[in-house]
Amino acid sequence: MKSNQSTSKRSVQIELVRARAALERQSVVHAVRNLGVSLQPRAIARNVFPRLSGRSLAGWAMQAVALTRRYPLLASATSAVFSGLSRRRRWWRVGAGLLLSWQIARTMGDKRDD
């Protein structure tokens, strides 16, 4: 009788170990999915600027003005970088700015639809 109980105890322990392993696999899959979502540019921007995530474009502009008032060196460095580039690079900047603004507009349009 004892061997029958030890056999059933062993099978219960094996099933517990299997269940624990399945739960751990599920938690790893969940963590990897969360990591993928948290590494998207939108999530990174939300983490860096949490107050900007729910604002409109005007809210973003006001926040930029507030940052330049608080950190005048930031505005000075930005203007120095933009003014020091040649004409050819200016077109690259304009193109990059248009691309960035298009992406922001598209993202904000997607948010409004949700």
C-alpha cells in the first residue's frame, strides 16, 4: 500500500512541476510581449514626456516653450545646430521635419479614432 501512495505522491509532484513550468513559460511570453510594446517609439516618448501623451499639438508647443524658458541653453544649442548647417543639409532638415510632423499627425489621428 505504501508503494502505491508514494507512486501517487510522485505523480502529483510531477504534475505540480509541469504546471509550474507552464506558468513560468506563460510569464516569460507575457514579459517578452510587454518588452516589445515598451520599446516602441510611442511608448518611449510617453515614458520620457508623460504629460505630453494626452495633449494636442498646441499642448506640445506650449510644453516646448516652457522647456525653452526653463532651459535657455537648450534653445540656444538647438538654434546653433540648425543655423550652422549648410544649404544642402537644410533640405534634409526640412524633409526630416516634414516626415516627423506627418508621423505625429498620423499618430494623433489614430489616437482620436480610438
